[in-house]
Amino acid sequence: MNIFIVDDEAELVDFYINAVELDGHIVVGTAADGEEAVKKYFELKQRPDIVLMDHRMPIKNGIEATAEILNVDADARIIIASADRSIRDDALMAGAIEFKQKPFSLDKLLMNIIEHALLSETCQ
Amino acid sequence: MNGLPEYIMSEEEMDIIRREALEFAGIGMYRYKFDGTVLYMDHGALKILEIEDQFDSPEAAIGEKIENMIIYTGQRYFLRSKIREHGHVRDLIYHYKTLAGKEKWALHDSYITRDEKTGEELIQVIIKDITEMMLTRLALRESEERFQRLVNSAPDIIIRWSVDKGLEYISPSVSDITGYTPDELLSDPMLVMKLACSADPKLERDYREACEPGFTPYKRELVFPHKNGSDILLEARVTPLKDEKDGIIAFEGILRDITEKVIAERKILGAKQLAELYLDLMLHDITNFNQICLGNLDLMLTGAGLAGKERALAVKARRQLLKSENLISKLRIIPELENDLNNIVMSIDLDKTIRNCVETALHLYPEAADNLRYESREELTVNGIDLLEQAIYNIIENGIKHAADKKPEISIEIKDADSADFIELRVADNGPGISDEIKPEVFKRQFRRGKKKGLGLGLSLSRDIIEKSGGSVRIENRDDEDVSKGSIFIIRLRRSSGAH
């Protein structure tokens, strides 16, 4: 699976990279804010299967970035992860396929990625 | 003229009719000498002076002294001296007491006349009993005085404003509140409006609108300049007074000083917003750090390189991290619960929710693994807000934390309630039990038993969440005979419609 990781916390991005690569997935790119995420997403040669998106970031937040990406690529599969549970409904309304409340265990993260990847394959 | 024979009344008959007419009107007459000797008195006077018991007829009063017929309450011979001075005293309100001690008032019209034979000066008196009117007037005055006392001592400003004349009345409390005395403001009836409009520019427009027909009582906050230069905030409650054509002629109302209240409210709001900001920042940042720690610990534990004591230490660190996150979750719930927009009741899969709770509990408290029992009951949905899982988890965790000998025995089961619309989720523990006196206290925020650690948040949040879900929670003893055998927390929840 190709994963695109968006988070302004560098240490957290490192963990995501280690976690998904350990499970055999490929990190196709990373971004540190919503604006960079939108820009990089459309510059990628190969569209990612899953975008793991933080919400509270500088310049542009995760929900805004999600809406912008989905506006152009309706098939984008974006998981929004945030410590703020109150944004869950807004995240889903913006088109995220899942809202994950931080902190979550490695198991749960990988299981989610696999679930959505399988779902993606089934849909195709 | 009309066919009836002409009837001419005698003087005697006319006199009787006149007397009866006067009596009927509550009017009496008497005449006396300057030394007080009564020469004439009619029935009306006898009745007004209430001396019918002493004198059975007006004639019996003749020759008696007038001062023996009433009890003077004021200056004696006052009327006689006035008549001597002016010859005629009109509309004198005279206060006296009857011989029986009853208070009375009479309106006097008295003048000097002369004895036809001797030429001696006499006093002719016409009196009208006005006792009832005076008592009413006194009662009214007393009522007005009482009202005035209330107005004078009222902490709020009471005001009357005439559309034509400006300020007509303002109560003394205006001095304490604005620094201006009533006299200062009343000496220029437009001053109060000028001052108010200078500090509150929208007031002039609002006042013009208020003078339009159809204006109804209303409440408005307005800024008013205190004499010392500072601004004060008043809450005005105003009622318009209308004329017969529904035109507004005046306003009456109360002005309440809410300056301190508003400042306090703003401070509280500011402090609350600041606290929420700190909490939000703290929770967000700490959670991110916890996520990094938890993720990396998971990565360490996933690999084969960590074994033995090192692995046990990493597992312990991971568990404490999850407990820390659990505590943060509870703190996060407090502001969420206050916002009703976050608390929409929805249909919740109860079985899945309880299984999640059990899974979390076993992650954090592996010592409970052997005796944490749940009888799964699938396909059961209940009404609840999004936080219901946290509410149930807190109750399970409470049982684990208070377990006897640190060996938790928790059983969770779902039972039908007395009403088909509800179910009961029963969480039984082997804690020290909760006596009847303490039961109501357990769900209060910051309640802690003995030297147990913790914030005393969990159960209070559980109750709030359950109640916002439309349910209730109560505690029963596990053993009716022995409270120390543990407790059963019974959570009553409404089944989702169509999900019996």
C-alpha cells in the first residue's frame, strides 16, 4: 500500500513511517501542514492508497486540506487523526473515510490501514 | 298645571323636610353662645357628634355646654377664636373624639349670628361628617408613605420620565449609583437623557422608537457616565404609560446597576476561555507526545529484539502511558459535556461498547483478566451520547481500582428492566461496598474515599454522561446482609426505538 503522511510533528511522522514500513507498506511522501499536503498530493507520480492526515496544523488544517483534495480527487482515501474528538463529525462530513482519535496503538493503526486498503481493492 | 290640586306646605312641614334632607346628606346644624351653651341642635348634629345616647332628642341638648359633648383633640376653643377673628370660618376640617373615644372628623362652616331679641353674638355651625373620607385619605397617605419608604430604600433607581417634560421623578438611590443627586437631575429635566446619550449613542434612536405607538415594556442595557467620569452599566426595565389614544406620554421603570455583575461575568468568561485554551493546548500537545511514546513502545514490543526484563519494563511503561491518556480523556470530557451540541443522543451498539470497555480495561489492568466477566448480548442498541463508552468504562475501572486485596472480580451483565423500553446494565464489583449514607455522594465531582488516589472525576462524569443519554445510574449492595461484599452499579438505558 502507498501511504501519504501529513503531520506537523516530525517525531510522529517518523513513527508513522517506521510503523507502516514495518508492515510492508510504502510511504510515498510526507507533508508538515495542510497546504503542503494539498500541493504534494497532486505532485505525486502515483496517487497514494491512503492519506494519514493530522488535523491541527499550521497554515491549513487537516479538514480543509481533506476537502480540497477530495474536491479534485473524489477517490482519495483520507484518514484524519487528531487528539480533538470534537472534530470527528466535521472530519467525516469533509469526506474522510475515518476519524482516528489520538493516541492509538500500533495494532489499531495498521489494522485500519489494512481494512481500508482491502475495502479500496474490493471497490475497484 | 298638571291637573292635581295645588298643595301649599306649611312652614312647619317645610322645616321637617329640610331637616330630614340635611340628615340624609350627613349634615347637621347647631348654634351656641360664645360661652359654649347650646341654644339649638338638630338631629343631624346629634348623630354626627354621636351624643344620641346622652341626649334622646335635640331639645335635650339645649342649655348644655358644647365642650361637654365632644373630646377635644386639638387646641380648645380654637373654632371660637377663629370666628371671633374672621367672623366666618369656611371648610375647616375639625378633628375630635366622641364621648365614647371614637376618632372623628367633621367639615365645619361656621359664622357669627345674633340673637334677635338680645343682640348677643352667637355661633352658627353647619357640620358634615367626613370621618370615612378622612380615614380613607389617611390610609392612602400611609400607603403612599410606605411605598415612598420602599422607593427611597430601594437599591435600584426608580424613575418616571415624561415625554413632554423630561425627568419627573428619580429615587434617592441615584446618588449612590451615579454620583448625581435627585435634585441635580430634577433641576434640569433633560440632563439625565443628555448624560445617558453621551455615553450610549444608540440610546437616542432607541428612545425615539420607544415613543412610537405600540411600544411595549422592555429591558435594555445602557451605559451611563458616573459623575466621577467612569462608565457604569445599567439594566433598564421600562414600561410606557399611554393616554386614551394609545399615545405614549411617559415611561416608568427601574434602572439596576449591573456594572459589577457584568465585570464579574466577563472575568469568569475570560477565565473560562483561558482555562479551555490551556486545557485544549495541553491536551493536544500532551496527546501528541503520548502518541509518539506509545507508537515507539509498540514498535519496540513488535520486534523480536526486546525480551525478558526489558520487555516487561516496556510493557509497564506502555500501560502507564495508557492510564495517563485515560486521565486526559476524562479531563477532555468536562468541557465537552457542557456543550449540548456535542451531546446528541444516538443509537449505540451496547454490546460492542461494553466489549471495547473490557478490552481497554484489560490493556490497562491485566490483573483483572481472570475475573472480568461479561455475558455478551448481541444486537442490542440503546440511546446514548457519544461518550457512553467512557461512562461505562469509568464504572468498570472504579470496580477494578477498589477491588478487595487488589484482585478484581467484576461481572457485567445486561438485564431487562421493569419497563420494556429500558434495559439495565449491571456492573458488580468486589470493592469494600458503599453504605447507604455514602451512595448519594459517590457521583459527586471530586468525591474520594479514604486515601485512594485519583481526581474523583470518573463516576461523576459517568453519571453526567448517562443522564445526558436519557438514562440513570444507581448503586445497590451485592449482598443485602453485608455491604462490605461489594456493590452493583445499575445503569438504566433506554432501548433505541424499534430495537427490542
